[in-house]
Amino acid sequence: MQLDASAPAVSTITLSRSSPNQTNLAAANPPSAPPSRRWPRDWPSQQQLLERQHGRLEDLLNSLIAEARTMGPLATAIGVPWDALDCRRLQRALGLHLRLEERWLAHWDCLDAGHRASHRLARTAAHRAGPCIGDSDANPTSYLKWLHGLREWFLVHRDGADAIAYSRADHAYRQQQP
Ligand SMILES: [Fe+2]
Ligand SMILES: [Fe+2]
């Protein structure tokens, strides 16, 4: 928090030294345009990004499981609602990854019906989490079970369907190269 609070002050000092005139300051720092996200178009870069997402998803699943194991009994004891847990972040990260992966694998003609069906199952499972839909019956045990189920799907899927499809996409990409 302290670092965040000090950042604008440091930035102001730097700007004042280089451009004491307010008009110059404005000209030197026009309102920034909204960041445009450009997705990579070549398979090696796409694969790199997808693998980074895999790594982040695994880390997120592991940390949520560890958090649920540690905090679960405490949260129950003090009456913290389970929907306060950050499973929505996991749902968003998983949703984005599945969308990108489907789009790019389809582009390289490497997304088969089984792979799509597996993603559909994961999406459905991810959005059925009691803690995320305000299920008052949700409890630490069911939350952990949900997380473990998602992690199991993720690990098996990454090393199975994804690995095969990525290898095919790599081959398709190389075929296109001059
Ligand atoms: Fe994946
Ligand atoms: Fe996949």
C-alpha cells in the first residue's frame, strides 16, 4: 500500500523537474489512449501465452486450495460467507484461457469435438461452484472438493488434449512457413 501511495508523488517530482511549465507538461503527457490488446498471430507466440496461462491457472488453483485448507475452518467459525472467497478470479482466468485456446486451435484447424466437449464440461463445473453462486449450503468441504475437481481436470487436460492439440498446431504452423 505504501509503495502504491508514493508512486504518483515520485512521478510528479520527475515531471516538474523536466517541464516546469504546465502547458508543456500537458503537451508532453497527452491523455493516454486506452491500451489496445493485440493478440499474437503466430502459433509459437500463441503457445507461449497459453502456456503462461496454464502456469498461472495452476498457481491460482494451488493457492486457492491452500487458502481454503487454512482459512476454511476459521471462516466457518467466524461466519464469513463462502461467496467472499475469490473463486470468481479463477472462473474468469479459466474462461479467458478456454476462449483463447479454442479460437487459436480452431484457426490452426486443431480443435476437435472432444476437446470442445471437455472445455464445455470444465466451464459448467467452474460455474457450478456453490461459493460462487451464493449457495448458502456451501461449506469448506464442498468448496475444496470443487477446487480439487477443477485442478484434476486441468492437469489431465493440459497434459492430454492440450498437449496433443498444441503439437498439431505446431506442425500446422510449420507447414505454412516458407
Ligand atoms: Fe489449456
Ligand atoms: Fe484445452
